[in-house]
Amino acid sequence: MASIVKLEELFPKDNSLIEVYKNAFNDKSYKVSGEALIAITALDSLEGLKLAKQLEVGKDLFTDISVARVYSQ
């Protein structure tokens, strides 16, 4: 997770990282998936909304918060 946050901080508008974030979105860790969702949304809000739908099932508080952050933007 820390690497996603760091990449997002260092390269906030680097669209070439979206594939990295999408790979992280499919990680088994809910925390990693949530951070990846936030990073994807920062680059492509429509893609972020589409992916947020997949995490709506409420399996984990962190993903619920990440989904809420995407929907609030």
C-alpha cells in the first residue's frame, strides 16, 4: 500500500501508472485495493467509479471508506 501512496505523491498526474494501479486494485489485500482505487480515480474518475462498484459489497471497512471517497468526488 505504501508504494501506491508514494507513487501517487511523486507522480500525481502520470497516466502511465494506471496499469500499475489496476494491478494493485486486484490485490487480495483490501487496503491495497482501496488505495489503488483512490489512485485510479485521481487519474480517471469514470474508471474509478466503475471499479468502485466492484468494491461496494462491504467486505472491509477500509474499502468502504475508499468507495465513499470516490463517490464523494
